[in-house]
Amino acid sequence: MKEKQLLKNDQDNKAMHGAWQGQGIQDSPLFTQLETQWKDLTSTYQVGLETLIWTGELPSPESILTVLQATKAFVIAFDEQHPQGKH
């Protein structure tokens, strides 16, 4: 039931409208061009977020890429098991 409410909210919310609406998460540039996108974001990640760390160290760009790759695999598998409109 909550999924239907969320989908309706997305349809009603003008901020959610765009060419990407109705596409799966796996179709986002972050996942279709993961390595290229991450390469472009790495310096911003390292410089921009490093100042926000109070304790410990910022995870390495390689470890973040590994997590993003695992997330991509999960999203693809989920989308294959739950085609759009079948939720």
C-alpha cells in the first residue's frame, strides 16, 4: 500500500517530473556509466567530504566504488525480479 502512495505522490509532485520519470534506477547515469561517473566525482568526494569527517578516515575511493558496484548489481537484480508497474 505504501508503494502505491509513494508512486502517486511522485506523479502528483511536479518536482518529480522529467524525462527520467518512469525509468528504473538502473538506467540512471550513475549506474549506466558508473566507472566514468565515479572517476569524475572522486576528487569532489575526497576534497568536499574530507572536511566533514570528525573522527576516523574517509573511506578510500576504491572502497566507495566497490560499494556502488554492489549497489548497482542489487538494483539490477531487484529490477529484473520486480519489473516496473508490477510493484
